[in-house]
Amino acid sequence: MEEKRVGYCLIGFGGMGKWHTEILAGVPQIRLAGIYDIEKEKRKKAEEAGFRVYGSEEEALADDSVEVVLVATPNDSHMPIALRAMKAGKHVILEKPAVLSSRELKELERIARETGKFLTVHQNRRWDEDFLMIHKLLEEQDLGRVFRIESRVHGSRGIPGDWRKEKAHGGGMVLDWGVHLLDQILCLTGERRLETVYASLTNITNQEVDDGFTAVLRFEGGLEVLVEVATNNFISLPRWYVLGENGTAVIEDWDLSGRIVKVSEDEKDVVPVRTAAGLTKTMAPRREDTIREEELPQVSGDIADFHRNVAAVLREGVEPAVKLSEVRRVMRLMETIFRSAKQDQVLEFENRRV
């Protein structure tokens, strides 16, 4: 059994690095061979936590027991570490975003092909239960034809006081949170063509990088998706809001509270509602006997499945859970969001099919 376990080396022992060690502890198919961090203090903390600590990146890459290098460092350092690791004969997992541009990603893919090494990205929020709930809801077509999806995360503390607020390190909310939400949306919509993108950025608490953004994505078939990240909101809007011909679903927050309201029968003889300035039938609430409320679908997600998949890719040749073609599409979408915001224009994303 020991020889079948996949040996990992973790580079970067910050917040995400520590989180990875917790996840990996529950994955018997993987053995964490050791950790390296460029900062002496973090190496000391890793050692105090009981991990083997390498004295240098070179020492880590020279360890024959290491098959996979897991990179959990600031965004701008992903590419050079990945290049060195693959050239040293290691497979590579990158924290998101993989790199800072499509050009860099193309170069990494080229080196992966040349060296024959497996390269993937830790898009961990594909295993979030709120996302899996929406995925199941759409898969079962419970709301009828869905014509609008809203996905958002709201905070009120600005950008954390570290490298995420600095442009040189690839900071900003498009790259930090947008990469998650956009990946989720493209997973939900599958091969449906994304026709146009319109976006705006905010700089409320930070002038160097975006501290929030809003993107409107229009897909073929009339589906409109709003994706929003904000860091200066003291009243948060729902995490998910999905509109279909036959009903509406809402998930409020990470606690998964929410509901589905669906039409049960046509309503006749609508009773107007009185507003301050007059009557309205259009905005009058439906009678309770014409709608029904349902619970959200129950699902469970396990982020450790990502690493189980990596082990299965290397030992059994299964398909990777996160494919580079998907990573490439998300990267292009983030770049289009930046261009749309800069130009203040609706931009075409994928060419129309003839």
C-alpha cells in the first residue's frame, strides 16, 4: 500500500497551505513527503506542526519520493515554480488562479506536454455544497427553463491586508474570487456558448487592484448570468438566486439556508395590491393556493475528492476532475472581464456558430 501512495510536496505554508495539510490528512491515497516555504518563520511553523521541512526548493525537487508538487504561494510565483517542478520531473497542482494570463498558461501547458507531466488547478469550490445544490437543481430541471442565474459573494472588510491587495502579486477580486464563481458558472452551463460579456470593476477600498466586480454573461438560448463579488457591503444579497419559468430558488449564504417557490396552478382574478401611490395587479403577491414551497435539494460535497482524483489520475489513468481546457476558458473569461471594464463595452466572447 505504501508504494502505491502518491508523494506530495507542498510549497507554501500560508493560509491555503495549512488548509491543504488538513485536507490531505484525510486522503489515504496520498502521503505528504514534506513542505517548503521561502519564509524562515513559516518553515519553523511547519516543523513545529510535525512536518518534514525542506531547506530549499532545490532539496524538495530532488526528493525522489515526491511525485507531485502542490503550489500554494502568491499568484505571481505559480508559473516559475511550476516550470521548475515539471522540468525536475514532478507533476504539478497549482492553487487558483493557475497563472496571471493566457500567455503564461499556454507556456505551462507546452512544458507539461514536453515533459509528460500532469498539470492541474485546485478549483476547490466545485465541491461547495451551495454550488452542488444549484447544479442538481438545474440538472433535474426542477424550475423549468432557467433564464437567469445570480451568483455573488459579499463581504464588508475590503481586501485582506496581504499580497491579495497588490497588483504585482496578482491581487484583486477577479483573480481571487472571480476565478471561483466563473468556474462554477461555466461548469453549470457546460458546452453552452457564452456569447457576450459586460463587466465593471470597483475600487472602493483599494486603488491598486479591483476590490470587487460585476459581470453580466449572456449565453446562447437566452440565459443571462450575473456574477458579483463585493468587499464593502454591510448587507449581503443572496449567494444564489435562480429564476425559471416555473419557479425561483434562493440560497442565502454559506449556511445553505434557502428555499424554492414554484407555481402550482394558474392564478385567475388577481386581487390588486394597494401601494402608496395607487393599485397594481402586476406586482401583487400570488395567492398561497397557487404556489408551493419546497426545500432545496440535499447534497454533500467533499473537497478531498479533488486529491483523490489526482491520485486516481496518476495510478489508474482516470480523467482529471479539473481539465486544462476548463482552466483556459476561465482565464480567457477573466481577461475579457478586465477588457470589458476598461473599455466600458459589451464584448463578444465566443464566436457565433455558423
